[in-house]
Amino acid sequence: MTKTMVGNPPVSVAKASGLSPRRRAYEIGMRTLIYLAAGLVVALLIFLLSYIFYKGIPNLTWEFLTSAESVLKGVEGILPAIQNTIYVIVATLVVVLPLGVGAAIYLTEYASNHRLVTAIEYATETLAGIPSILYALVGSLIFCQTLGLGKTLIAGSMTLVIMTLPTIIRTTQESLKTVPQSYREGSLGLGAGKWHMIRTVVLPSSVDGIVTGCILAIGRIVGESAVLLYTVGMSMSMQEYFRDGLSSLMQSSGSTLTVALYVYAKERADFDLAFSVAVVLLVITLVINLAAKLVGRGLRKNER
Amino acid sequence: MQGLFFVCGFIAIVFVLLITIYLIVSGLPAIREIGLVEFLFGTRWESTNKTDPAFGILPMILTSIYGTAGAILIGVPIGFLTAVYLAKVASPKVAGVIRPVVDLLAGIPSVVYGLVGMMVLVPWIRETFHTPAGESLLAAIVVLAIMILPSIISVSETALKAVPREYEEASLALGATELETYFRVSAPAAKSGIAAAVVLGVGRAIGEAMAILMVAGNVANMPTLLSSVKFLTTGIASELSYSSGLQRQALFSIGLVLFLFIMCINVLLNVFLKRDKED
């Protein structure tokens, strides 16, 4: 009975007719405000999407996506930016994934000192709360300057490792917590060692959470701009992985998609191209959100 | 194996210490050279002036505070009302459509918000208020308000949903209407969660750099609604790439000030979250 009353508009309209004028005004006014606010949020997204696609699609050619810019040929292109984005994502994940998953395993499986767990969790929260411009500042100081890496892909990736670590730790920890205690007891009871138990029982059953963490981290890296602008730089030239090898690649500077957008909009005032990059970024964001949702749904199915 | 995992876990603490120490060590020399009072309360920031440089960041501090307050003033009511709609009023089907919309807003890169702000908001302000440049505190406030909406909505929605059903049922049984129940029973019961949402929004707004770098104009004026302004974050961002010497050190001092702001906000956030858990 109460279940149908809560959250069912027709009932309250009928009820409202028997109210005093003041209460009826409150009812109608508040309801209007709620609908206005929700409508505004939806309208905002519709406006953003349609405006960006309207402005960006006309200049979004296959050539723009698949070539490097060249003044000689008069070609504009963001292929280097797309490549750099992928390189930065891969380099960051390669480092942060073992670190983050390891930290989460320590926190949920090994740690016995309550104070230490609290300290690590507090540190993780602190890292998550630090704004990206401070990461840019510290990253450019530690990696570019003190360690002498200069503005390179590797310096940027290392800074992003620190920035995305909380995301990986938190999501992995959440999914490790959902692994039933009986799995662990069963495995240990059959004579498995602790590490063997974690490797063969706990980790496989929480792989969805780790994947979700990766997707969220990728989303954060794709959307990040301040860190990349000041630790990787804004060169728009092509990287040659197959010609130069991995180490020279990581030591070169380059712009990612967000930095390319910023350069087009702010330094060159080439807004048409900036909107085209924005379309690419929005499509990536859509895909990432969708992927996170699908994996999350799989996760919930497993729990049942 | 345990040792290895311990190192992984401990590294988060190491990173925090590293960042804190680096910011303090590199931020203090400039403050010492300029003078703490002169640095914090000086109203003139002319870091590139060769003959008479001045490093007062009061305009930036005030801009960051005003900008954040403005964004909260606009963003919190809209976000809170949307959260009430999602948590209580909307049918599951409608909420299932709107929630992804909010997630998507959260995922859009900040430079994209900056770009749209630059192309839509800035010209609009220039024409409506007849100012020479539309790049202003007002533009930054609107962009920030939009950017903090998703976190305010999702955190307050979670808080509202956690209110025990019995509270609402009792209120309804006593004759209150649904909306009276939501605003006078559910919202007060979820108040620490909603406070956490507001504090989270403050943290987001005060730390945002790139989007407002594109719409705020980057002149260190004392803030008024329609003047070009420089935030703490954009003060760092606009000069980091070419600065050197004392100017560069001063940027790290700004970073230190910003870091202190963020740490205070973190402490506040933890207080509210803990209270929420205890409830």
C-alpha cells in the first residue's frame, strides 16, 4: 500500500485538492521546481551534444582523423594526437594496474594492522581529491625537472599513474570485498597457500571490478588536459614507433586529443577543428560510459 | 608475496608525502622572498613586469572563493532538486534514462566545456552586458556550476535513497503530502550526505583549471562579476609553461596555497561522510 503511495504522482494530485491554499501552493511550486531542475539538466546535455556535433561534424573528415598536420601539403590532422592518447593510456595502465591491484589485495587480504589500513585509505582519498593542476605542477617538477625527463610521454604517464592510482585501488577493493568469504575458506581448507588462493580464486572472481577500474582510469586519462599540457607538451608531429623503438617513443613529447583541442581553440583560434576534436572526445566518452555500464551489469549478474 | 603487496599499498602514502613535501619545499622560498603578508594580501600580480614585479595573490584567492561560491549558489539548488526528482519522484524508467545523462555530463572532458563556454557563453555575455570582453568571472561561474552538477546530483541522490522508508511512511501517515515529506523529512534526514555533496562540489570547483582558463580572461583583477579574472588554478596554468626564476617559484607558492585549501576541504568532507555513516 505505502509502496504505491511513495513516488506515484496521481495519488498526490488527488490529495492536493483537499489541502489548504498555502500547502497546495507549496505542493505545486515545489513540484514545478523539481521538474524544471531535472528538465534543465537533460536540456543541458541535449544542447551540448547537438551543438558540438553540429559544429564539429562538417569538418570531421577521414583525412583529419588519419593524417598528421603538414604545412607544406596544407593538411590538418590529429592522427598523432590519437596515437599519443593511446600511448599515454597504455603506459599509464601498465604501471598503475599492478600497483593499484596489489595495493587493493594488501588492503583486503593481507593487512592486519587497522591503523595502517586507515592511513592508506586516507592517503588514497587525499590523492583522489587533489586537483589535476596540482598534479601538473608536481609532475612537471618531479618528473620533468628533478628526474630530468623533460616534457615527454613517460613523464606524463608517470604523473597520471599517481593520479589514477586511487581509482584502480578503490574499484578493485570494492570487487574484492564482494568475493564470498566461503571461497577463500574453501580454497585454504583444500590446502592452498595464501598467494595461491588469491591468484586462483579471489582475483578471477573479481576481474570485472578490475576491468571497471581500468575503464574509469582510461576515461580520466582521455579527459585530462592540465597534466598532459605541462608534462607531455603540445607537439603535433608524428611518432614513429616502428622506426624509432619504444624508448625513443616514450622520450618524445606530443599532444593528446584534449591538448590538441586546447591548442586549436586557444593558441590558433581554429574553432572548427577544435569542435571536430571535441566530437571525437565525446564519442570516446560515450563509448567509455557504455563500456563501464555493460561491465558493471555483468558484475551484478555475477553477484547473483 | 606479502611484502610486495605491502609496498604496493604503502606507495599511496609515499605519493601523498612526496606531493606534500615537494609543494612545501618548492613553495616556501618564494613566500619567504616576497613576504607572507605581501604574498597573501598584496593586490597586485605583475609577475612579468621586469622593473617592478609584484606577487600579490589576493585577487586570485578572492576570485577562487567568489567563483566557487557562485558555482555552488547556482549548482547546488539545481543539483539537489534533480537528485530529489531522481531518488523520489521519477518512475524507475525515467530515472533510468536521466541517470546516464548525468554520468555522461560527468565524463565530458573539461576542455570541451571550456570550448563551448568560449563559443557560446562569452559572446553572449559580451553582447548582453555590453562589456569589451565577455571573458569574465560570470562565464567561469556558469561553466563551473555545470561541471559540478553531476557530482552534486549523484552524491545527494545516494544520500536521499539511504533515508529509511519508515521515516517517510510515518510522515505520509500523519497527512503530509509527498513533497512535504521529501523536503521536510527526507532531506533533513539526509543532510550530512547532502553536505558532503556540497563540499565535494566546492573541491571540484576550486580545483578546476583548464575549462575556466578558456573563459575567465586571465587578468589578475580584483574580482567583479563582469571583469576578466584569474583564479588560483588559472594563475598557475597560464604561466607554468614559460615562467622562470622567482616567477616560477611563486607559481609553486600559489600551488601550496591551493593545496592547503584542498586539504581543508578534504577534512571537512571526511567529517560529513563519517557523520553520514554513523547516522
